[in-house]
Amino acid sequence: MLCALTELSLGENILFCKTSRNYGRDGPRGNKFRQEFEARMFKHHDWLQRLFVVLYEPDVDQTLEVYAKPDGSRWLNYTRATPSVSKAIDAERWGYDTKKELKAVHIMTNEIALPPNVAAQIELLWRAMLPGLTREPESQRVYMDHLSFVAFRRDNDSVQTGRIAIAAIDTPAYHAFADIVEDLIKACNGMSKEQRLARLPSKMHHLQSLLTTGKAKP
């Protein structure tokens, strides 16, 4: 009880809460979703950190994946699916032909090498974020079209998984994380790449401080 109160007392610094490896879906449907989704949206076996960016409008799926090459360098892969893979897979629940829906999906991917300091801060930030709170905090707010995230961190032979808590949406920590994700995506697509990568370590350090101490460091 004391632990739960401590977690909730952080208020605006809540970000992720623990969820299942199958993107919060249960049973065989969850296993099938994970297999179909990851076969298309994540490309690398030697991955370290992953993120699924959930958009309600437009109908697009986006993922980020940090992985290690044999030489030890860290790379960031960005994948975009239009229309979304996730909705095509879930279409079976509503009586649609999932195979037909998936054939209409167009997938594009870009990747960039990560500077060592950026890769290190991503690792530290994901470690601070995941798996997150053990249960979803109560929230009186309702969001119909918010930007949401499902994040994964490989820890030896296990995978830590978290999803954005509803209580975190529209808080300083949430906006700081969304800003970091935007920089990562735009850097992968060649939009002011050097400038965005140069400013990311300080942004991630700031958010990490919020999540681990409840107070941002200068």
C-alpha cells in the first residue's frame, strides 16, 4: 500500500504502467497479434529497445527499434505502415478478412547510426521507464484521440513491457517523452538529423531525472 501511494504521489511524473508482452491483449489472440505485428514492424533480432507509437488518426502505425550491429555500434530503425498493420490484424474480430486487409498495407523503413551518447541515454531512459507502475492509476480523464505508446526493453533473457498510463497523458513527463519520440522519428527521416541528435541526450537526461527522482536536474 505504501509503495502504491508513493508511486501515485509522483503525480505528473507517472509515465508507463506494466502491460503484457502481447501488447495488452490476452490469450491466443494476443499471441497471434504479436507474431503478425512484429514480423512486419520490427526488423532486427538483436534489438535492445523498442517503441510502438499508437495513432488513432491518421490510420498509421509507427515503430522505433534500437539494435546492435556485430561491431557493437547502435542503430535506430524507423518503420511506418499505412494503413496500420495493427488495425488490419484486429479486423478479424469484426468479421473482416485480415489477410486481405494486410495486403493493402504499405510499409516503409529508414535507419540511422546512433552516436554513443544518444544510444547510452536511450538505454538509461528505457530502464527508468519500464516496466512502469504495477497497475494503472485511477484517472477521471477520458481521451479519445491521444497519442499513445507501448515500449519494450530487453533485459538479458526477459522483456520488460509498458504502456502509457492514462493518468500520464497531458503531463510534463508525457509531453517531454512525446517530444523525444518526435526528434527520434524525424532524425531517422533525415529532418535536421544532426541538430536533433545533438540535443537529445539533455532532453532524455531531463526526463530520466523526472522519472527516477521526481525532480528534474538542470
